[in-house]
Amino acid sequence: MKESDTKVALVTGANRGIGKEIGRQLAAKGITVIVGARDRDQGMQACDALKAAGHAADFQLIDMAHANSIIEAVKQIKTTHARLDILVNNAGISIDFENDIFSLETEVLQNTLQTNALGPLALCQACIPLMKAQNYGRIVNVASTLGSLAEIVDPQSPYAQVAVPAYRLSKTLLNGITALVAKEVRPYNILVNSACPGWVRTAMGGEQAPLKVQEGADTPVWLATLADDGPTGGFFRERQSIPW
Ligand SMILES: NC(=O)c1ccc[n+]([C@@H]2O[C@H](COP(=O)([O-])OP(=O)(O)OC[C@H]3O[C@@H](n4cnc5c(N)ncnc54)[C@H](OP(=O)(O)O)[C@@H]3O)[C@@H](O)[C@H]2O)c1
């Protein structure tokens, strides 16, 4: 493969958890992986691990809570790589375990929305011109079944007792962003989808979670590497379409 044919992927929150594994699986497919992380040392470590395994990788400082960091990161990627084929908006926080919708504090909601939805939107906005320029792009927004409106209103949902309203709302908004962005970029061979990784054993998922990171990364990686005739504007878990 010529150097210019090598695809470049940015994965946010790729220093640990599901994002780190998404980066590993994409790199194993011969894709150059830009490890996005807000912590330089941890991001560099994850990047070095990919390189030590013989993969092409780079590190990019990016804090999804800060618009300037997002803009600066994409500028640097443009200068260093001159292209971006794949964006995986994986970074996320869940900081409202104790709240229900009535005790939810505005600041908690704002912080969660910023990192989980507004940051990913800003990153889509910054990256799409690079994708349009080459008439190719794959965007995966790592959402959650907890953000599915169909699940929220279903009293029989296995997640009916799970509160985390800020987290849920942030993932509902992220799904809305997926749908709207997908609609706009359809003519440019840019496919945009949301993925739920399932309940995965990470710092966020906890030790009781049934899935390994390898399993949680599967659907995001599948969506990140779709053929041109693949789906767009959808929400997937275990490679199957699920309700918004
Ligand atoms: N685990 C599950 O069961 C599960 C289920 C459904 C959806 N998800 C989603 O999957 C994604 C990954 O979750 P995970 O389980 O791997 O969580 P995790 O282990 O807690 O990792 C979260 C990642 O996001 C990064 N991050 C948080 N805030 C950031 C910011 N402002 N800027 C840049 N990076 C930031 C973290 O960086 P630091 O190391 O610097 O904190 C870390 O790399 C999330 O979007 C989550 O909502 C997870």
C-alpha cells in the first residue's frame, strides 16, 4: 500500500478503556491511529504501546471539555497528517451516579453535555472539511443504550432502575448529533453512526460488567471501517440496528 493510501483515524479518550482498544483494533487493520487524550503522559504511553507492537501511531493532546483544545488538535492533525479518514468520538464521562432527574444539578448536566456531546459536535465540525476534501469519512459517536429514548420510556427496560440523568441526556443528544450530521454529509461519502459498546468492564462500566473491552470495541471498529455502501445515520449495538 502506498503511504498516501494509509488511512488515518483519530480516537478520543484512547489512553484507556474502550477507546484504547478501539485504537488497537484499528491499528491492527493497518490504519494510522492518532491516540487522542487529555493527559499527555497517559496518551503518549498508549501511543508508544501501539508503536512497540509495530503499528503506525501518533499522539494528539485533546480535551473534549475545551473548544480551543479541539480546534488546536485538528489544526495539528492537518499539519502533521494532511488528512483524516476516521473519527471515533469515544471520550466520555459519567459523573451523576447519585442524582435523579429532580436532583440533577445544572453544573453537572452542563459538564456532562460538554464532554459527551458538545465536544464531539465541535470535533465533527472541525474534522468534516478534511473528510470532504477527499470524499471519504467515517465518524463513530460512542453513545449508550442508556441514551435511547425507547429504553428510557420502557418500564420493562433492563436499565429502568439506572438513573444517571445527565449521562443519559448527553447520549440522547449525541444520538441527535449523529442523525443531523449524517444527513448533511451523506453526499460526501462520509458515514456517521452511533454505537453502544454494551456494558463493558472499564473504569466507567465497573467490574460487574459482562463484556471485555475487545467485545465493546467491536461495533465501533466495524462502523469506523464500513464500506462505501454501509449504513449511515443509525444507532448500533453488536453490529445490529437498535432504536433511538
Ligand atoms: N463501559 C461501559 O459499559 C459503557 C457503556 C456504554 C457506553 N460507554 C461509552 O464508551 C466510551 C468509553 O467508555 P469507557 O468505559 O472506556 O470509560 P473510561 O474507562 O472511563 O474511559 C473514558 C475515557 O474518556 C476520556 N475522557 C474523559 N473526559 C475527557 C475529556 N474532557 N477530554 C478527553 N478525554 C476525556 C478519559 O480520559 P482520562 O483518562 O484522562 O480520564 C478516558 O480515556 C464513553 O463514551 C462511554 O460513555 C461505555
